Amino acid sequence: MPEPHSSDFEARLAGIWKDVLSNPDLRVKDDFFALGGDSLLALRLISVLRTELGIEVPIRIVFEFPTVESMARLIEESG
């Protein structure tokens, strides 16, 4: 059963994280680094967000908001 998402944006972000981490089972509360993410994958994530969503996210955001849920909320609230 697919995981429910709180917004369309969160679902899109989760899809990007799944691709970057090569983890189709990722859940929105899973920690990027606990799933094998590292600084190089964080840079790749930032690049994909820029390319696919047209948003600029500082690399520190991946470290400060290491879940899809927390990152999505931050970006949506930042508008």
C-alpha cells in the first residue's frame, strides 16, 4: 500500500529522494543519512531539486531537515 502524503509537493519530493537514494521503500519520516545518504548524495539531491523543481535549496537544509516530511514542510512554508 502506498504511503499517503500530506501534499502533492511532498509526494514529488519523496519520488526524488527515492531516485537519489536508490531506495523505492523510502518513507517520509526516514532520515536521509540513515538510509545511506552522504554529502555527495546531498549535493546530487540539491542539483535534482534545482533541475526538476526549479527551486534553490542550500546544502545545509539536507543536514538540518533530513526527512522528506521536514524538508517538504520547510520548503512549502518558505513559499
